[in-house]
Amino acid sequence: MISNLSLSKNAQFYELNKALTKKSIEDTFKEISKERIGNYLINEPKRNYTTASGKQITYSIVSYKIEAEPSFLAGTLVKEQKYAYLLLIESDDALAILKKYVDSPEKYFSSFIDEFDYEKLCHFHGDKNPEYERVTMKNMSISNAVIRSRSLEAKSLNGILSSNASSRSIPSSFRMKVGEDSYTLTPSTSRVSHRDKKSAFDELIDWIVETKEEIKATTNQSEFLRNFASPICLQDITDIGHQVVAILIDLTEIETKVLDGVAVLSKADGSHLTRREINRLFNQLKSPILVNGNLLKVKGSTLSGKISYSKTLITIRNKILDGIFVTENNSEIYTIGRYINKEKPFSAVFDSPNYSYYSKSCFEDKHLTNNTQSILNIFDDSYNFSGIRSEKEKPHAANLTRFPASSLFRKVEDQYCAPHNIVICDDMCDEWADHIAIDSNSTIPSISFIHSKFTKKETYGASAFHDIVAQALKNIGRTQAEKQLFKRKYDNEWHKSYENTNISRITGAQNWREIEIALDTVNQNPNSIKKIVLATPFLSKAKLAAELNKLTLGQKCKPHYVQLIWLINTFISSCKEFGVQAHILCKP
């Protein structure tokens, strides 16, 4: 049967810290095949083999028939039959796993294997000047207002991808070309795939041995990948005194199963969570959890629990999450807390903005301390925000024709918006921004989307700034909106007065045609500038500069400043990706 194998060169690679025992393999084969139909097609644990080229390995293989409802049906008795297989190749100090219709077999061999260093897999063939054709990146940010994952593809991404964006990103998979050979690597699952015709057993073994040797010999040679966040050991971060200050958990997989009716949530007493409780749980956990010692806070609510660290992993303990049970298909039962700590579907940031934890790995942005001046450059402290008492100074009198002089809106209109020939107040309803200001008269026309946030006192906590950044980034795509969408906004809201007042939503234009002409001037000039502007009178540029200077000198800054710096970096990098200028109006 082995001589009849015809398989793709697609395998997961692990370090072997000791040889697999025959019993561990037999127990695994038995466990994964509990639902098999009939006899095994093949069942051969621990067989020695030598290829025609002289490469010696030990293989174990099992294959069996299974039945399952077709993926395009639900709730029927219709079954289709297919064959599953698991092939284990032991080559000295490495294990290769090939499989089909078998979920996570590596978990059965956790005491025998370790993952190869993330960097080893990332820089695979890095010294051979590979051309990177596609890369999928995860964002290091814990903000829920950014694109968390994106894929880029080109004939060669080398030199095209901006280091400004990649330094805050973690490559989760990429395809590269080395000469005539094309490889896809997924470091998070230890997978290497070689695009080639299917191979007989001897050729497959030769490829596995050669790939294993290449992974072991790999050094940090790829200049393209050096622009991304660099892997670092969690213990190295904690040993120098850094601690986690915020976590963002991704429970999308469980939420989808619950919404699709595949899983139900229940409490320790067996009662099911109500729809309201389910929505509240998932909505709360879509915001970052702030960590302060043994206190966990999310959306202002304090949760009992703590964060603990091992050499490589972060563990979250929380009574609420440990007390909610997930039942899938009326059989498999586990708690949300157990799921989180087993699958690690979360990202975390530390009290230094250089570091991030994502999917069981830690990363360092080595470019951050070199970019402190570029962070400060987007802050503009030339505006006078004195005398502000609130954002809009509500309640408003019915005969009011302008926002009160003591409101942030008025300050923005009188100062920042003054040079623009058309200003639109888009506050309330389906708002894209608080104000949209168009300058179509200048040699280089521009359009600014302005978001304003007022707090009663100066603050450097993440919550106030997080709100305004989230609002801005949620609408960042509006900077590229087609004219028809502006027309719809005009017809629905902009032609009216602001709420129940005489405040005109539009100044500088009498009708849609005048707005349309201004938009055409902006859109038809390839040098036009698009801006996202945050009006934040609660921030002081000087105080932020002092904290950034500490980072440059290798010192620690306060935890709430770390979160603030993360959010600023997120805002800047997102704007750069959309070709939009980032501006923050603040106090001196």
C-alpha cells in the first residue's frame, strides 16, 4: 500500500525531543478513528524505511473510511463516504505530519514534540533571495477598530510593501518563489507546502528530509521579513520586568457556532444563557480587557481573575469565563476559559509598546523607538482650546444659529475649519465624522474628516482616546467614498438644520451642486490631500513627548501611556495604508 501513495508536498514540521513510542502512535490511531466505518484501509505504526537515495526514516500510517453529512446539507440523514489518513514521518530529530480529515493530531504527541522557532520557519530559504508573492498579516494592535488581518499579493512584494506598515504586522502565512520552486509557509501551524506535482512515497520522504534540514539550517537572512515584527521569547520580556497591560480576545469561532445553532452556552447549574446574556458576553469581549495586577477591566466593569506567565505562554484566569460551558452538537463540552487557554485566540500588549503577544508567540517592533519623532509630528498644538466646557454645549436653544463659543465644535469650526471654503457638520445619525471640511480653492485641494472628543479634565488613559480613534478608523474607508454616497448624505441629512435648532449643517455652499463641484475638484486632482483629524483637547503634546523620550532612552513609561502610544501607532499606520494624512489637534 505504501508504494501506491501519491501525496502533495504539504506537511507540518516539528522538533522531536524524543522518538514517538509505538504505544503513543497506536493509542492516537485508535482515538482518531473512533468513528470509522468498517476495517482499516491501512494501519502500520513504527515501520523503518530507506529511500532509493539512502535516506532513512520511520513512518507510521493509518487510513480508514468515515461517513459524514455533505457540507451543503444540514439536518438530513444523507451521508457521504470518504477516506481519512494520518501519516507520521520521523526523521532523526524531526517529525513531519501529513493528514486528511484528521483534526490537530499533533496534540496527541505534545510530550514528544516542540514547535520549530517561529523565526526558523519564517526565514525558510531566506538566504536564496526569494521573491515573496503573497503575504497574510495580522495586526499587532489590540484595537477593535482596525483591519486585524489582510493579504497582499503581487508578482514580487519585495520593495513594494512599506516597512511602516509591516513593522507593526505579524506574518501569519506567505507564498514565496525560490528559483522555479514555489512554497507556502504558515508559521503559526508549522506548515510548509511545496507547489509541485503529487509525489510517490520515496520522493515525498526525500522532500521531507531536505525540508527539515533546511529549516534547521535557516538563519535570519530574509531582508523582506526582517521588516516585520520580530519573534521574541515571552520569558525574555517578563525577565526584564515587563507585564501585560491589555488583552483582546477573539471568540469569533465560538460566537459563530452559537449563532449557527451548532453550539449552546450554559452555566454551571445547567441552565442555558439567554439571548441577552449571550449578546452581552460577546459584545463585552470585543473590547480590550485592561490588566492592572490581579484586576481585569472591560468597558468599565471589573472582573475577578489574573494573568499568569510560563516560559512561552500567557494564561488568563477568570471565574466568569471558567463558569460558562460550551456544548457542541450535544456532545463535546468545554468551558470558554478552557478554550481560551488551550487555543490562545487572543493578543496582548505589555507596559512597553515595543512588544506584543499573538497566538502563542511574542513579537517585538524594533522600529518603534526610531519613529518617536514621526509620532510627535502628527500632533498640532497651535490651536487655542481654552474656555471649552463641553463638546457641543447641549441643550441647545431652538433659535441657535451656531454652536456656543464654549463648545469644542465651535472651536474646531472657528479655527481648524476656517481656511476651508465648505464645512459640513455630520454629527449624529449615520455620521462619517463630526465635521467634513473641503478646501477646493487652494492649488492643492483637500478634504478633512474631523472627529472631536471632549473630557472634563486632561487624561492620558486609553479609553477617551480609544473612543475617538475607533470612530475615526471605523469610517476611514469613507475618505475614498464615491460622490453618490455624499449626495445621499446631503439628501437625507445635510440639507436640514442641526437637530431642533437653526444651525445650518452646511456653510460655504447653498446647494448640492456647489458641494459636487468642490468634490470633483478634490477627486480629479491626483495631488489632492485627504486627512483624518482628531480634535483632542485633553492631550498635551509636551507630556506625551516626555514619555516618548523615556522610550528612546530605554526607560519604562506609565502603562496608560503605553496603551495611548499603541493607539496612536494604530491610527498612523491605518492612515498610511489608506493614503490619508493623520493629524491630531491638542494642547501644548
